[in-house]
Amino acid sequence: MKKMIIIILAGLILTACSREPGRYYNKDKRFSVKFPTGWQVKENPGADPDSDVMVANSPDVSATASVREQKFTLGMALSPYAKELSQKLGVVKQLEGGIVKIDGRDAYWMVCDGNGAGPEFTTFYYCLTMEDRIYSVIFITRTDSFGSRRAELEGIAQSFKFE
């Protein structure tokens, strides 16, 4: 009995120690994402299926990141889904886009001019799938600071992992 308790405690300690500092874990949605030091993460478990799972703000609040998880029609291509999402977000114009690997999976990414917050903002997001779910990692930042923030935002997106 004593050995069993020791084994269980050791397992719990190893699990707690394996948590990476700055990484947000969502067990229910089965993903994690790492944010740079100082980013503030808030869970946003809305009842609306189109709502964000979590939202994070940069220390100076000039950039916002969010993750959405929604039902996905199997066999649907990522690029049409991403364009549909951009319309929901109020995006004005797609500037760039393509396919990249995140956590070993194809992810469609887009940089768009404007969003529901106004044309002086840039929306940058990635969409990738797991089973019958699609995960969207969405960044919104001021257009005049997008160039200096881009590498940081790409790093956050590349840190996305399925758990």
C-alpha cells in the first residue's frame, strides 16, 4: 500500500513538473500553446460554438491572440474554411496566405488587412484540424506594429500542439 502511494505521488509530481512555463493547456479541447513572458491568458468558455476558447493579450495590449475550436466537415479544404472565417471576423482584404506545418499537420495561414475593429488593424491567423474539429489561432494587432510583431506571433502559432 505504501509503495502504491509513493508511485502515485511520483506520477503526480512528474506530471506537474512536465508543465512548460508560459504554456497554456486546455485538457477539454486537447491543445496547448506557449506565449512569451508577460502575455496574459484568460479562458473564455462561451456557450456560443463560434466563441473563443481562450484569449491572450501582449503585455502592452497591442496584440491579442485567441483560439477557437469548432466542428469541421471532414474533407473540407482548409483554405475555403479560412476564407469563411475571415468573413465572419469582418476582414477587409487578404494580403498573404499559404500552407505551413504546425505540430506535424498542414495549417492554412492568412494575413488580412482590417477586421471588425477597423481598417487600422491586421488579422493574422492559422487554421488546422484534428479529427472532426478545426482550431483557429487568431491574432489581431495594429497594422503599424504588425511588421515588428510578426515573428513573435508566428512563434506563438508554431508552439500550438495537440495534447
